[in-house]
Amino acid sequence: MPAGEVRSFALAVVDPDPKLRTRLALQLGEEADVVTYSEVAALAEYQPPGRQLVVIFGPGLADAPGLSDIERFTRARPDAGAILVAAELSTGLLQQALRSGVRDVLGAPTEAYSLHESVERVSRTLTTVPTLPSAGLAGEAPELGRVITVSSTKGGSGKSVVATNLATSLAQRTSRPVVLVDADLQFGDVAVMMRLAAPHTLVDAVSAQGRLDAQFLQSLLCRHEPSGLLILPAPLEPSFAERVSGADMVRIVEILQSFCAYVVIDTPAQFNDVVLALIEHSDDILMVAGMDIPNIKNTKLGLQTLRMLGVPEEKLLLLLNRADSKVQLDVAEVERTLGIKAGCLVPNDIVVPQTVNKGVPVVLDAPRSDVARALERLAGKFCDAPAAPSSVPARKGRSLFGRT
């Protein structure tokens, strides 16, 4: 941290060994205002006025009793950020530390620069934690947020662009939090598309299922500052997808609903157990289709699958992307083939790949473009008109795959 810059957070070091406490405190810098404690219980009453708190727990607490003490502290103080320094790092320890509310784990002995980086990284997550909405005058629970799953059965349809812009637009229309969940567990792109370096992902939420609650889940969310949108990114490694079940995802979404106005979910271009569980739990399913024959064919199969699974028609909303492309496909023809009227037509525009490469949603970067206006109208459907368009009854006529 540059000389003379005032920290927006306070620092504490906890370890039963006085030598280790002193070493860690000195590594934070002589100019740093650090308090030290020999046990976690003594830290409970420390509340720096007007400042948030980052706590470094030393190697003496990297065992089962120590982690239990840390968990009690993080549950009581979800506004504080916890870092654990451990002599031996293992997968088991990392999982236990995450379940205990620790936000970063470092190996001991740690270097000063590594400790500084960890402190700065954890401190940034403290500024992203939204405030839980208070209950009503009669102690009523806040209204559950609306869950919108953005789906597609073909890659390259523009699904993630639609999801990020829809969520961004919704975030600007409500004072309550709006969260975008990247449920494309193997190849999610939301964090990249929003130019975010997220310290936490869905894996952290799943790993902490035993202690997962609204306060802890909020601490994992990353904030997109230009829009105020909150984001829960996909795992960084494709192999992590195996750790996430449909039940895990639904539990996470249920908690997000408790304090968010809208939960927008970006999904992979396939129907797996996780996607089907999310679809079943959703209030709305936005099906995104591109204007080409393979896309339309896969979308037709996807809609048929949803109908066979008993998904109500009123939940479905069809979005045709690049709807004005000169590809010799007529919108009415596509609607007739799919048996559902398009609820949103998004035009083709070079501004979309340009804004994706900038890492800025098109509704923010080019709000006057036809694409942004179409996506704003889409957001308005969920804010102003809860009912999605009804399906078009099958009728005789020309379709893309023969007569219907």
C-alpha cells in the first residue's frame, strides 16, 4: 500500500504463540495499525469504529479446535474477512477452512508480499457484501426474488450475452440486489465478459454447504461496480463441475432469493441434471435461439423436452437472437416451426462483439443501440409484466422441417 494511504479496514492477528503473532504483525508493516490476540474468543469484542476488519489467524489455529473457534467468529461477524496461515496445506484443510468461513489460506512460513496480497484481496471482498433487507413491520420475511434461467440448446446462440445484459438492466431497475449466477460449470464466461477478477466461485459455495447461509453466501459474491450487479462466477477448472449437484445449485439459488430481487442464471448449452433442477425451480425460462437451421432444430428439441417434463408454457419466453440477419429465415416461419411466439427479437449488430471484447455490457456501453433497446424491453417484461407470452397453437402451414 502506498505511503500515506489510509486503510479502509483494520487488521488483527490471532495465534497462541507470541512469537508467531509478532512475526505476522511485523510482516504487515510497521506503519500498519494491528491488534494481536492469543485466542479467538478475545477478538469477539473488537469492533474498529467505522472500519471493516481483516483477521489473520496463525498456524496455531489450523486444527479442528482452532477452526471451530474461527467458525464461531465468522458466523458472529460475517462482516469480517478471515485469512488462515497453516504450516501444512492439504485439500482437507482447505475444505475445512472454507466451511469455517475463511476466505484465503496461506502456507507457513509466509512471505510478507504474499500476506499483503492476501489482505488486500480479502479486504476487497468486504466491500462487495450487500446489506440484507430488513423484515417488514410485522416481522415478515422479505419477498422471495424472481428466478430467471437463461437457456439454450446450441452453443454460439448469444445466451451469455443475453444473460449478462438482462441481469445488468434489472440491477439498474431495482434498489434490491440482483445476482447473476454462472451455472455453466465447465466453461462459464460471465466473469471474463464482465472483466472481473473474482476471488470466489460456485465451488466455494458448494464446499461450504454445511454452513451455507445468506451472510456467508453474500461474502462470496463479486460486485460489478458500474451496474451494481452481483455475480457468483463459475468454477475456474472444468473438473470442479463434478462437485456440483442439482440439489446444491437449487439450495444456493434459494438462499440468493431470500435477499435478491432477481436471480438470473446463465446455463450451459445442454440439459444436464443441474440445468433441469434449475429449470424446475425457476419462475421464468428464457430460451435463446439463433437464426440458423441447426439452432432452430436444437431449440425445437429443447422445447419438446421441456414440455415432456411438464414445464408450464407460461414459464417459457423465446428470444430470437440476430433476428434481422439476412439468412433467408423468416421470424414467422421460425415461430411456426417451434410452436411458440417469440417474446423478444434482438437484432444483429457489430456493437455486441465490440462490447464483449471491452468487457462492458452493451446496455451500458451503447445504450442507444437497437440491441440495447431490445434487451431493455426484455428486462421490462420481467419487471412490469409477469406473464410470459403464451405458446402459438400448432397450425397447418410451412415450417422449416416440413408441414406441421
